[in-house]
Amino acid sequence: MKVGTDGVLLGAWAAVRPQDRRMLDIGTGTGLIALMLAQRAPEAHVTGVDIDDVGQARENAAASPWSGRVAFAQCPVQEFETPEPFDLIVSNPPFFVDSLTCPDRGRTAARHAVHLPFGDLRDAVLRLLAPGGRFAVILPTAEAERFLAVCAGRLALVRRTDVRTTPRRPAKRALMEFVRADRPAAPPADCSADRPAAPPADCSADRPAAPPAAPPADCSADRPADPPADCSAAVPEVSELVVGTGEHECYTPEYRALTRDFYLKF
């Protein structure tokens, strides 16, 4: 598959933080998204992995200003190994599950989830993602719901943008960002410093026993509530993006603002 709107959308939409230093593009193809990430993150090293030949991706990287920070590997992501995990993982994966395959084997591999089922993609992300890292993916809306079901309890959705091609058409694509759903729970807060220490007990037999100690003070009102430990319980940020106005080759200001840095003439 060559350059398409899906790849441009994902490469421009995925959140890139200043501290992100290692990035992975699963199913890199021609290297489009990997090069977009390298352009956006001047300090990052980007790796692209694909089950098919990555010669075109290497040629594209060599002709770019970021060749020293982009590398590619021809390898199924299920077998891909790395000495360090990644701060950001992105994927524009093959997505057709039940539809008929194409006679062209290369096109089938790029479009149909034959070699990369959603469960395998989820497991690869969990294995390769650094603590605190994020995973961004673009899928057709129906397949997005399948992927959410596959990720339940393992990857938590934190951001989603539904993409319409024109204002009158229903959403055709979903851009989604995930974090790990298995973050450890925060330890209980110690509020003992918020109240004075209890005086030492006097066990002298020369006076009646002291009354039972009062129950410990509840200092929960003295501090703001702790955030939920399980990020999967948080409400994801949801938005919508319209690509075109409906007129031939006429794009919306929102799409132009998102992607203009990656077009030579826009």
C-alpha cells in the first residue's frame, strides 16, 4: 500500500511528547508514518517493522533529512525483539476480518488481518510498550469496535477521534490512543501527619482505666481526592474530524491545520 489518507492522519494525529525518545511503527509499509514521527520528534529514534519487504521504506528514509534516526526491519511483529521498550507505538494495521481477500497476495497482506490478527497486535503492543507509553492506531469504525473488545482489560482507551470524509457522511475511520490498563493501584494515603500524635497511654493501676480511645480522625476532607488508579475507568477524550467539505479536492480548515506540515503544497 502506498501513501494514503489513513497514514497521513495517524502520523499527524498521534500525540508526540517531548520526552518520547523511542518510537515504533508496526506495519510500516513505505515508511510514511515513521518518517512523519521523525519529522515531529527531532530527538527521537523511530523504528519501522513490516512482514513484507522494507526496501522502499529504506529508500524513502535515505532520501529524507531524518535518515540517521529512522531504521526498518523486515520481521513479523510477533517475533520482533528489542533491547528497550518504546515510548510511542503506532500502527495503521491490516483490518479486514471477514471480507473476501484479494488475488494480489501483497495487497491482501496489507489490507486483511491474516498475518496480524487483532489479538496478536494487542499482545505485541503490551510486550513492546514502555511503562507510561502510548499506542495509537487507525481503523475503520466497525473494526475499531472489534479492536476495543479485544483490548478490554488490557489496553485502556484515552483518546478517540472519529473521522468523516465529508460533513454528510457517517464516520469511516476511528483514530484511537491507548495506555496500559494494568497500572498498579496507588498505595493508600497516610494522613497521620494531618493530626497530632495521640498521647502515650498511662496504664497506672492507681486510677480508673481511661475511656476507650476515639476513632482516628478522617482527614480525607483535608486533601483533594486521589485520581483513579485504574486508567481504564477514566472517560476517554472524544472528538470528530471532517476531512473534506464535499467539493472536489476541497479540504476543511481542521484537516489542513492537522496535516499541513506534511504536504509540499497545501
